[in-house]
Amino acid sequence: MIKVYDANNSIEANLLKNILEQEGITVFINGEYLQGGIGELPAIGLISILVEEQDTRNAKKIIQEWEQGKYSLDTE
């Protein structure tokens, strides 16, 4: 699997995971449970999103669109 994104926290990682899975991409979140060690571990760079190699390009495109605000929680 290839790392495509470093999430700030597990909420952000799971939001992106759901978006990517809706687009048919298999996602693995690495380091999600390491946040409990903050204080003992660095506070950033713990959680990353990994996808299969063949999905890397599409996943990065979707993440870029998400960062630009294409995806929203609004239902309208």
C-alpha cells in the first residue's frame, strides 16, 4: 500500500477514508490509535492514509478536491 495523505487526527482520516471508499478505493488508516500516546509521541505525523498502488493517482486527485472544498457536509 502507498501513503497518500498525512491526517491531522483520526476524525479527518476517517472522513477522507469514507470519501475515498465511496469512490471505490480501498483505504487503510495507519497509526490511528497512536493518538493516545501524545505526550510520549510527537503530536503530528502519526496518522496516514494508505491505498493500493493502482488507486494512488485517483486517491490523490480526490484528496486534492477535498482540500479545495469540493466535498462538504452540506446536504443542499
